[in-house]
Amino acid sequence: MSQGSVSAKELFVLGVVSRQPIHGHGINRIIEISEADRWVELGPKHVYYVLRKLQRTGLVRSREERLGAAPPRTVYTITPEGRETLRSWLRSLSLSGAFPVSPFDTVFAMLGFADALNEAETIDVLHARRASLIAGVDEHAAGGEDLLRGQYG
């Protein structure tokens, strides 16, 4: 997957898998507990679709795991290529330049996975986000629009 094809859904799922081996239900629980669905449209069906896509592209791998008498679960782990892709996506200018779709800034949410980056890369992402937001505010101000009213109500 290229930087240009990054989506919040893919980035979120890959970021979660980067933390620990996990199954789809576990990702859905994280979405529920963290209320991540406030900033990324990611329901249970989407999670499994994204996991299969990430697996097809070699960013995650899976194995079946059985605990006791429970049915087997598919557990996903990130690959070395997946780790590098995650870092690339987090540094992506398309991400730092994205306009927020809600009052909750997606970039800051995605920086929840910033441990995939080194300190200098994280700072670069934050500086790029700041510049993007300032440019957006300036653009809207020049057009005489109220940025918040125009975007959120």
C-alpha cells in the first residue's frame, strides 16, 4: 500500500495490531472502549475487511488460536513491512494535511500510535499538522467564512 492510499480505518487497525497480537473482536472492543468511532468510521464488518486487506498486502499475518473449548480465533500480528508502512503512514503529508471531519482532530488520535515513530518524526508530524491547520484557517478567513460554523454546523 502506498502513502497515497492511507485511510484512517487502515491506519487505526494497523496501529492496534502493532501494539500486540490481537483478533478482530479485540479490535472492536478497543473501538468501543476508546470511543474511536467518534473519529474513524469503523464498525465490526469494516474491521474484518481491513484486516483481510492488510493481510493480502503483507502488512499483517494471521494464525489460528484456540483457548480451551472455545472456537478458534484468528489472531493478527504486524509484519516488519507492516511496521515500516505504519511509520510511513504516520509521517504522511496527506494525513497531516487532512482537514478534521469532526471537532476531534484525527491526527492527534492517530498519534496514539506515535511510538512507531522516533521523537524527531513525531515533532515533524505535529509541525506539519500545525502548518496545515493555520493555512486552512487563513484560507477560510480570506474567504470571509467562519471556519467552525462552516465545518461543524
